[in-house]
Amino acid sequence: MATKDKTAQGGETDEQRKERVAKHKSDCVDILCEMTRETDKGIKRICDTVQKDNPDFPKGSTIQDWIEADEALSGQYARAKDFQIERLAEQILEISDDDSLDMAFKEDGTPFVNTEHIQRSKLRVDSRKWILSKLKPKKYGDKVTMAGDADNPLVVSHKHEMTEAELIAIAAGSSH
């Protein structure tokens, strides 16, 4: 009779295998989350980076499947993304405040404004702002508010008041 417990034959039990697989998934997600918190990279780029040193590391799509299927892993990854999002917000200030390459020098020593660096910095800031507005719209998105104030309150008005006869004519299919 076949048994699920294969330890007598030198193998592992189903329970041991499940524990080993769960530990492997958890370890991989731990690595992913650590790198997510510390870099600007997404799942695919992080997995590609790790695979250079560890070819057995799973593909990004595999880890995404694990995260979607497991609430604990999903929560862990969501917290790592929150850290990453805050890092992006901090980088906006760092990039904006860094003027170290805004001035450059020609071969003869003449200073000039390095517009290429300034434009690249602007692009980097704008890219991060856009990403933040999509990932955390309530916190970083544009707020659109339609409101009046005490001096200019909002008023809802109808442009055209219709008489009962006009409404009956429209309902009947004629226009006067």
C-alpha cells in the first residue's frame, strides 16, 4: 500500500515538502521586498537582477502569482511598495535641491549653464511625480475641488424652464 509518508524511503513527507515550498516562497518574497524598499525597480527588474547571481531565483511573473494568491505575502509586498513610494517622494526633493552639475565649464574654463542636466533633472522629477500620482492618487494626485465660498457660492440653476404645454408637446413628438 502506498503511503504519503515517504521518509522511510529517504524522501520527504508531503507536509515537509509543503513547508519547504512555503519557506522558499517566503524567502524569495523577502528578497523582493527588501530590494523594493531600497530601489526604484519593479518586480521584473528586481528578479532579473537577482537571477544574475542566482539563476534559480523565480521569474517576476511567478512571484507576482504567489503575491496575488497569498494574503500575507500580498500585505508584505504592499508595505514594501509604500516604502518605495515614500523613497520616490524623497528623491524629488533630493533631485530638485542638487544643483551641483547645473554649471559646467568649457575646455577653456569658461562657465556655462548645463541646460541638458537641468532638463534631465526636471524629467526625473516629473517622472517621479507622475508615478506617485498614479500609485497613491489620494496622497500625491492632483486634487480637483469644485466649491464656492461665502462671497461666491455655487448656485445650481436651470437655463430654460419649460411650461407644461412644452413638455406635453415634446412627449407627443412635436416641437410646438
